[in-house]
Amino acid sequence: MVAIMVYLGKKNTKHRLLKLLHLIFLDKLKAAEKKTILKQDYDLVLTPVMEEELTKMGSLALGIAERAKTEGEKNGEHRVMEAIRMLKENLPLDTIVKKTGMTLQRLTELRAML
């Protein structure tokens, strides 16, 4: 099995293929809007099967983005809880900053709430 990873980068690229892939996988447009752009800009006429796949890919990308956001929120909550634990143990602030990546200002605010 061979896997190829492509970093799509920013939407405004000169590369036509990367723009197409960005449209299909990353743009938050509805499938109907994507279909119109594919017809106008790329002269692609989608079959019903292709339309269904385009809808699935958009839903998949949205699902991945939502999951990443949720995971990010969980990680943020974990960092806060870890920082609070370390603050309660009276560890030096610079140590907590290094271990959690939180700012000194945020740690000071957390300490004030304890």
C-alpha cells in the first residue's frame, strides 16, 4: 500500500490542482456551491455518484474539524487542571509555564482563583 500526503496550504495558491483539492476537502461551502464552482472554474460536470462523494467528503472534513476542535478543548482543559494541581503544590511558576505552555499571566489569574 502506498500513501501520499499533500499539505494543501492556503486557499490562495497559484497551483490549480491544490486549489481544486482545497475546494473539495477544506472549503466550508455547501455541496451545491462546490458543484457550481467545479463547473465554472474547472469545467467539471459531476455525475450523481460524484455529487454523492463530494457531499460525503465535505461531511467528513467537517467531522474531522469538529473532532479536532473537541480534542483541542479537552487538551486545554487538561492543561488547566494540570496547572491548578501544580499551583496547589506550590511549584515555581516558571516550572509550570514550561510544563503546561500557559502564560505567566494566565497562571497568575488561576492562582488568584484558588
